[in-house]
Amino acid sequence: MASTIKQIAQKANVSIATVSRALSDSPKVQEATRKKILKLAKELNYNPNIIARNFAKRKSNMLGLILPDISDEFFAEIIHSIDETAYEFGYFTLVVSSHKNRSMVESINTMMHSGLVGGFILLTPFMSNDIAHALSTNTVPYVLISGDSEIGDYDVITVDNYKSSFKLVEHLVAKGYKKIGHIAGPEENNDAFLRKKGFADACKKFKLEVKDYWLVKGTFTMASGEQATLKMLKHNDMPRVIFVANFCS
């Protein structure tokens, strides 16, 4: 059973305030006393109340992460990497998902007014006026991860979806491939739109014929990727290469 600061103070024969200072690495505590308290805390299986400590310090070691859909397989690796890195620096990760019952703006407002996080990371496919307005009133530090390479004056980690798709087709052409199919993503998804546009413009530049059934819309799921592939392969004239909009499609 986990112990409390009061129990540690009784065992160490010091005040509760001294235990609190020792656990917070305060220079006001003598080294011998600090070591004694830390040893007792470990023996008694003491775990601090992070929320209470953050409140007292007026500083949080909780990092917020806002995602469009936590169930999307694409985000699993991102969540894992952020959580691992945050933990290395002494931070914990609080993940919030926007879904059909909560908009991205509501998630941002909840996160920044909760008082729980010292900063947050926002994953958004594009910057809407509503999201921009919510961020403009925000007082908590944040960073964006977005596929929109023209997102504006924000601290953002992004990828050039259009250029990447264009260069991919260019590479395939250089390797001698001329019959290239594409499984696109949802039409309302900005990443999917830019990847499809990059593909189409590259095909136009290199004068590649793209038959109607070589261009199939998917939904960024394994099931739609399988269905789209089978749809292409049922024709006699099949593409030699299929470029998929993401690893699921």
C-alpha cells in the first residue's frame, strides 16, 4: 500500500514541510536529511500526487496531445513516440480525441482551460478559421503536427504531401514504370487531397495515362485498401505499381 508524506515525516522524525521540500529537491534541506527521506520514501512505496504537486508549484509536467481520432491506426506510433520522449524528460502524456461528439475546437478549449497541462501538441490535417481562433486565445504553449505545409505562422511539424507524391511518381518513372495506379484517401482529408493532386500533376507532366479504374478512393482503412486493390486487379489492364495514400488506405 502506498504511503503518505505524513507517514514519511513520522518515520523520519521531521516535519511534513521538510519531507515536501526534500521530495522537491529544495536546497533548504540538508543532504543527510534528504537522503534519509528519499530512502524512506522508496521503502514505503511513496508515489506523489502529480496533480496536487503541479497545483502547488503552479507548474505542470503533464503534456497534452489532441488527436482527430484516437482509434485511427495511423496515430498509434505517433502517440507511442511522443509518450516515450515525454517520459524521458519527466513528463506524462494526456491524450484527448476529437470525434463525432466533440469538435477539435472543443478539445483545444478543454485542454487549455483544464489547468492540467503545461503545454500540448495538436494534430490537425488543416487549419480552419475556428481552430485558428481557438489557438489565438490560448495561453498554454503548443506545437502543431499537420500535413498542411502552408499552415501559417505557427510552430509546426509538417510534411509536404504534394511534393512527396510528385517526387514518388517521378522516381517510379525514372525506374521505367508507366502504368501507375493510386488509392486515394477521403476527399475531405487535406493530406489525401494534396497527395492525389501531386500524383495527378506528376502523371500529367510525364504524360502518363491513368485509366479511371486505376484511381480509386479509399477511406484510410485496411478494409478500403483491400477493396480498392481488388477493384483494380479485376481488370485485364492492370497498373504495374499502386501508390497508396497511406499505409492503410
